[in-house]
Amino acid sequence: MRDQAIGQPDLSLALAEPTRHVRRRWIIGLTLASLGMWMATQTPLQVMLALQLQDITPRHKIVALGAKDLGIINIAIVCPGAIGAAIAAPLVSLAGYPALFVATAVVAIAASIGVWRIKSVQ
């Protein structure tokens, strides 16, 4: 749909409140996709840790496993979800959804640089 006067797309339908309930197929599909993404991120990490533990002597396994790798993984997975949930609602209220998308990109880039710097520490 286009507004005849200005030639801009009419966003009223896109921004309107939903009038129908979400179908079960959508909910199940979204749940399975989220599970798949979780497995896609966690499986390589678990394999990597197991392969690293094979090369460590039995006496030093506890020290090597508990330190840097699990800490970095924990920071990279948990912090964005916790911080994002606290910041998203006020940001959308103040500046709208475009600001949320820009802020998300900036935070993701900053987090990847931060994790990269931590990972490079020996």
C-alpha cells in the first residue's frame, strides 16, 4: 500500500496491534529454531573443551578446565541477554525500534572485540 499524497509506504498495518493469536505451528517452529541455534553454539564448545582436556596431564585438568575458556564462553553467552533485556524497553520508548537495531549492532561489535581481547590473553 502506498499513500497517494506523498508516495511513502503506509506503515499503519505493520505497526498496528495484532488482531489474531499466534498459531501453534509458528510457536513450535520458533522453539525448534531456538533449540537448533543453541545446539549449534554449544556443541562445538563442548567438543573443543573435550579435545583440549585430552592433551592435559591428569593432575592439571581441573585448573585448565575451570579458568579462561569457560569464563569467556559464559560472558559471551549470558551478558548480552541480561543487558539487552534491561536496555531494550527504555530504548524503544525513547528512540524507537531503529535505535534498538543500531544499538544492538554496536553492542555486538563491542562485545566481539572485548571477547577477542580477553581470548588473546595467555
